[in-house]
Amino acid sequence: MSTTTVQDIRAAAGALVAAFAEGRLDDYCGAFAPDATFVFHTTVQRLGSTAEYRALWQRWVEEDGFRILGCTSSAQLIQHFGDTAVFTHDVETRIATHAGEETLQERETIVFARTDDGGWTAVHEHLSARPAA
């Protein structure tokens, strides 16, 4: 795997995580392909598109007052497989809702696909709870 490819994948992942951490929903959703899929331990069903995820996010905001206060990524691993890359990391996310503030400890896998212009777009996200050490 070339150093440039790893840097490009790391940059795409970093931009996605930064947009999430800063609550920039347009930039965050823009990092995903329209037909990306999402599997979260907090939802009962798989989400079949970025639009479906965005609608769920909007419902969280409207019903629960959901806000991202910050997110830290650690233990990052990038695996490159031709036109696909797998990014895994641990995430500590601070959120606020009407119920108060909470810090979530989770693990995340994001699958990236190379785009026609040579960039990388996220096509799948899987989020799971991270057990206490």
C-alpha cells in the first residue's frame, strides 16, 4: 500500500470524524455515498441510505434535543484492499440531549470506496458499544 494512498484514506476518515465531532451535519453526511448503509447498536434496523440516516438524526434532534459536543478518535487502523479501504477506530463521543450530557465509548468501522476522481467516500458505517477495559 502506498504512503499516498494511506494518507488519502486517513484524510478522508479524518474529515468525516471532524465533521461529526463539530456537528457539521452537511459535511458529515457529504462524506458518505448516497447509498451508504449504516448499522448502529442503538437502532433496531439497518439504515439503507445516507438520507435515511439524516432523517433519523433529524428526529433525534427534534424529539430528544440531540447534539454532538465532541468526539475523539483513537486506536486507528487502516486496511487497504484495492479500491476499498476499511477504517476502524475507538471513539469517545460526548453528546447532549434533553436528559443531560453523556459520554459514549464505542468502536466504529467505516468502509471507504475509491471514487472515479481518485478520492475516497464512505459506503458503510458500523458502530458498536465498546466494553469497559
